[in-house]
Amino acid sequence: MQPVRVGIIGMGNIGRHHAGYLLARQAPGVELTAVCSSNPSKLESYKNLRAYSRPELLISSGEVEAVIIATPHYQHTTLGIAALEAGLHIMVEKPISAHKADAERLISAARAHPKQVFGAMFQLRSEPRYLRIRQLMKSGELGRITRMNWINTDWFRTDAYYSSGGWRATWKGEGGGVLLNQALHNLDTVHWLFGQPARVRAFCKLGGSHNIEVEDEVTAYMEWPDGCTGVFITTTGEAPGTNRLEITGTRGRLVLENDRISFLRNESDMLEFSRTSKSGFAKPEFWTADIPFSNTPAQHASIMQNFAEAIRDGKPLIAPGEDGVGSVELANGMLLSALDDTTVSLPMDSSVYEQRLQRLIAESKHQKTVVEIQSDDFSKSFRR
Ligand SMILES: NC(=O)c1ccc[n+]([C@@H]2O[C@H](COP(=O)([O-])OP(=O)(O)OC[C@H]3O[C@@H](n4cnc5c(N)ncnc54)[C@H](O)[C@@H]3O)[C@@H](O)[C@H]2O)c1
């Protein structure tokens, strides 16, 4: 198969990470041929590639068949639409857009260009641990899912991180905080594993432990149409953090924590047991099993390889771009719930949230200081 010629727009943390594994040929079927950054210093190390200072020059260059859009969130929508209209396939970084109305605009442009592939960079979907959990849930091994609980607080970020980019953690530049940036990966996993809840009620701290105007601590309650309930807790202000996902079904409980999946399997369905037991204090017998999975880390490269296979061979995408609206809606809905002190029903009216966000932008008084960060090992930032 001829490799797909790809360009990257936005050569910051994640853009450079994509360039690294693509140049090392770790994503078969993808050839990086061009890069684009509005910051010329970010292009200096890519002398062997075509380099562009403006996205429209890369998009119209004829050098690429596809682009990875790795700019700050708001531009995912505008650049995604521009690339689709120029006939390119698009791989959009998470979140696919900063808010649901923009996500709908991007999705509608993708639907107008059905021959072009629209992928989203949700690498957790390629991780063996989540694939294993999903397979156990789909196979009925857990019975009917009744509850989920995710303490997902292992996203610690320093003040230096928040000062490192003018766009970060501002309503105008980013459109949200931990929900839309770090924990968005996990919200996508919630959407992918459980489907979209029918209602959310959340409590958020804006600038709880950092000098920022957006949310950095969240506790959210969710309800699904079939009665399943869930709690999702996240923050960038807690160390050491926790990453514990607990899923209860009528046939037992699954716990993912510390690189281990354990399954406490009921001998009989717990609700059936409750209905039929003659004893008031009896519980179903259960046994415990460790569920094996291969411990490979998050794989941006495998999402890119799959993107190329979708373009060349029509293979189904691991993370279709359209699916990205689920996590954006969850992030927006939780924030709206906290801001307005109300329960939000999903699907949410995207225009209501867009207007609320515009108000936050208009009323913002936060003064942001931007400080260049020392060079860090960015790959340390990837969490599961
Ligand atoms: N999938 C992941 O694991 C992952 C990890 C980190 C970031 N991201 C996502 O990637 C995006 C970028 O995050 P980051 O941490 O790399 O940000 P960053 O600030 O480090 O980099 C963004 C870069 O985009 C450039 N840029 C801005 N506007 C541009 C334009 N119009 N044309 C060309 N270049 C432009 C900036 O100069 C900057 O270098 C965000 O949406 C973020 O959510 C995803």
C-alpha cells in the first residue's frame, strides 16, 4: 500500500510527539511530508520536510492527502472544515471541538464529504486494558451494568503548565479546563464503554488549586436511560492522584486500578438472588479473578496506522471523528450543570451552551501571564 502523505498543523507538545513516531516509521502506512506552525521556531528541527507558517498554505499545497490538526481546540473546527473542503482526510486531536455546536459544524462538514476519512485522536481506545473491559461488558460477562464509578484524579498539572501557553485554561483560548483537556480522554472512554448518559449533575471548582479561570476540580453524577448510574471525579490539583474505574453489573464487579483488572464474579445474578433468597442477610457467593491484558502504553501510532488503513482499505476507524461529540457534550454538560446549579438533560441543546460560553468569554476579567516552560518530557503527561 502506498503510504498516506500526512501533514501536521500545530507543532507544540503533541504535534512534535506525532512527528517523532511518524519520522521513526512507527505508524506503518503513514508518511509525514509536511509540518505547519504559526511559531517559526517550532519548524526548525524539520529541515527535511516541507514547512509552512500558515495552515491554508499547507492545506492547498498538494503535498499532503491528510492532516493531523494539533492546534489549540477552537481551531480544530475551523481548520477541520477548511481541510475537508480542500479534499483532505482529517485526524483531529481531542477534543474534536471546544463545544458541542462547533462539533456539530465539523461533523456536518464531514458528512458533506463522505469519501474523506474523519478520525479523532482518542488513543485510549487502542489500549488493551480498555479493550478488554469493553469486551467483557459487551459479552454479557458482567450482566446488566448498574453502576460505574471513576476516580480519575491522576492529572496533576503545575502552575508552570498553565502559564506555558496563552490559550491554556482560558474561556476564550481553550473553552474549559480539566474536563475539556486532560480528562476528556476518560470522558470519551465513558461514552465508548457505557454510551451517553441521559442526565448529568456536576459540581466544579473554577481555579480551585491554580490561578486559572476554568474548572480544575469536578465531581459529576450521571444517569443512563436504563437506570445505570455513575460518578466521575477528576482534578489537575491532586498528588498523588488516583485512577480507579469500578464497574458493577448484576453478575459482578470489575475494578481497574494500578495496572490491574480484577473481576469479582457473582455465582448468580445479584438481583435474581435478592428476589429469590429466603434469607434476609445472605449474599451471592463470588470468586475473584485477575483479568490478563498486554500492558502496552497508549498508542497514538496505532490510531494513525488505523487512520491510514481506513483511507486506503476502508477499514473501520478505532475512533471515528463523529464519536468525538460524545465527550465534548459530556464536558460541556458537566460544566453547564455546575455553573447553573442544575441537572442537564442529554442530548443537550448546543446553542444554549454556546451562548453560556460566549458570556463567560465576555465577562472574563482574568489576567493571564504567559511564561515559557523549561523543556520537559512531554510523554510523561500521557495518562490512562
Ligand atoms: N491526544 C493526546 O494525547 C494529546 C496530548 C496533548 C495535547 N492534545 C491536544 O492537542 C492540541 C494541542 O495541544 P498542545 O499541548 O500540543 O498545545 P501547544 O500549545 O503545546 O501547541 C499548539 C501549537 O499550535 C501552534 N498553532 C496555534 N495556532 C496555529 C495555527 N493557526 N496554525 C499553525 N500552528 C498553530 C502554536 O504555535 C503551538 O506551537 C490540544 O487540542 C490538545 O487537547 C492531545
